[in-house]
Amino acid sequence: VVRLTKEWTSPVYAFYSPTPSIEYVMEQHCHVFKCLAKGCKHAVRRFLDTRNRGSTGNMRRHVRTCWGKDVYNTILNVDTLEEARAGVKGHVRNGSISLVFGRNKKGYSHQPHMKFEMK
């Protein structure tokens, strides 16, 4: 694993644990990268016996949905992986529900509450 970590220079690795776990799924060797976002239990598998074993597409897709596009774009412009890891520690995953659904102003319901909701 130490030999392979020297080849992992993409900033997207900063969003995952530095040392992946090694698993065998149906007799296929894979590395499992765990997301560093608080409360996120997502793990990305990279199978080592395929042609695209160096691809980071599935890792990038998860980072965009979990951390947000703005954090992803700022970390992507960093030069080294060490700088990216330091930048990721400063960001917190945005849990705003209004940001997820794209609403800018608050909306209020005109429907009255039911009896059990008023108690």
C-alpha cells in the first residue's frame, strides 16, 4: 500500500482516509477508501485487477454529493495532496436542507396544523 500511495497525487484523495483498507470481494483484490465527512459512512471500492484501477471518477462523484461542489472545486485547484488534506480539515460538510433543495428564501405553509401536531 505504501508503494501505491506515492502514485496517488490527485487532490480527491484528501477527502478519504489516508490508508485504505484491503478487501477481497468474490476473490477480487480491492482497496476501500472511507469518506472523512462527519456522519458519512460511505466507502468507495477500487478493484485492482481491472484496467481502470487508477480511475478516481467514483471518488469524485461521491465528493461532489457529500461535501458539495464549492468545496470540491476549491480543493481541486490545490497543487499538492498535503495542501489538499489541510484544506479539507478546514471545511465542514454543509448540512443545510435549503441549500440541498436550492431554495433561497423561507417558505411558510398556509395550511393549519392538525390536532395531534398542535399538542
